[in-house]
Amino acid sequence: MSPSSTSAGSSVRRRKTGPRRPPGCAWPARTGASSRSSTTGDHGGDEEERHGVLRASAAGEGGSGPGARRDRGVRPGVRRLGGAEARLGRHVLPLVTQPPRPSYRDLRLWPSNPSTFKNCLESYSAEVQRVTRELLRAMAGNLGVRDPSDMTRLAATQAMRMNYYPRCPEPHADRVLGLSPHSDATGLTLLLQVGSVPGLQIRRNGRWLPVTPLPGALLANVGDVVEVFTSGKYKSVEHRAVVNPRQERMSIAAFHSGKYGTTYGPLEDVVRDQEPHYRSVSVEDFYKLVVSTKLDGKKIMDAMKIS
């Protein structure tokens, strides 16, 4: 998983210790990574058992989740797409998942249906966070960072978002986006694409390329903060989501970041005797920048660059 590679180069073995898996949940087990976007997969077990509970909540089965009111169609929202008007269609369920401290998250906001949802997501989120730490540790090694914790601290916190994209009948589908083009203002994002319906696209060399879902795999997206930490050696991925005219689509994203009270900036072991490409700011000031910046491409990174 070197900054110059674009394919999976190594795997992270699953540890024998850790939280026990509740019924209906699965562990992310084997990982690979790339400089931008990669998949982690081969979890083992039955696909329906692995993702049934999370899919049920994402889809709104049992009365909870972003798809619970899916009969109402796409969520209103208008953007400009290629000179034409584009409407946004997506329902979301955002949840703070890690660390498991009452001062950080409120379990009262978590869905109560299905009844196994909380235990399932609790264990799933912990394992996804573990995988994220291993990926960041591998990146630190590839970059020659002496203390891996300089990178793994970007997995200190986690928030999840369950996305439900209703089908959008033709001829409107070509004018509807599920999610506007942007890069994630995080360290690493691990995405589970539930089912086989495509919709995620990444921007590469000015073109939008579809990301084909792989059964049981996690997609690892490099976020803006990793780009800052590595002074551009790992670049964040600009991506978007499109809707399907015939099928609904679901995904579960896990966003990992550092703690408040710390600093985001290029690491000394990466920059060495070169000039850094990005400025250093407190985590608080970084997220003030995030909320004040329009969700559009990589505008946040433009603001972080040293001109």
C-alpha cells in the first residue's frame, strides 16, 4: 500500500482477540489498500447474515432508518450539473459511533428497530475502526513515519452514515445526483456498499469512473486529513453518487478522524527538509473551515494549501 501504487499490495490479518460478534453481524477481516481508493474484503460467512441487520435499518425495514419513508421518493434538493439543473435524491441516518463514551455519543438517537441493531452496530463499528487503524499503521510504515501513532490517531473518533438512494425513474435519472462531488473531510472513510447496485463514482484524470460493488468488501477512501498529514503523497478521493432508474441502492460509510484539542498538519517525518504543501491548524479550526465551505469538489483542500 504505497503512495505510488493503485492496487492492493498487502493484507492485514485479523487478530484473535477483540469483541465477540453478536448474531447477524460480521467482522471486516482481510484488508488491502491503495494510494487513493481500495477495497477490503473476504470477510467469511453468509452474506445475508453479515449485513441483514444493518441493511434492514438502512432501508427502513421495521420502521427505522433513512429508507423508512421511501415511498415519498427522492429528497428535495437542487444543484447545477453540467449547466443543467440536478436534483439530489438520498435519505440518510447519521450516527456517532466511536469512542463509546456517553459524553461523545447518545444511544437514545440510535434506531430501536431491528431489536439487534444497537449490538450489531456497536461491534461492527469497533471492528471497522480496528481495520482503519491497521490501514493507517501500514501507511505510516510506507512513508517512513517513525511513530505509527502519528497516523493512527486519525482513527480516534468515528461517525457512521447510512445512505438510502431511492430509484429514480427515467427520464429524470440523468438529472439527479444522490450525492454531490466532494472529498471527505476525514482521515479515512470505510464504505460498505450494500448489494450489487452501482452508484459510487470517483474522479480520475477529469473523468468519472464507476466503482463496482464487491460482495462483502469495504471500500477505503483516503480523506482530506490524510492528504494534509502526508503533504499530498496520499491524495483524497473526489467522489459522487448517482441514482439508478430501476433499483434502490444502500451504503454504510464510516468516517474516521482525530480528536478535538489536537492539530492537523503535515508530519515532520514526511516533509523532512522540504517545504510543506499544507498549513497546520487545530482540529477545531479545521472543522470550522469544513462547515463554512460549500460541498463542492476539493474546495477544503484548496483552502488548506500553502500558496
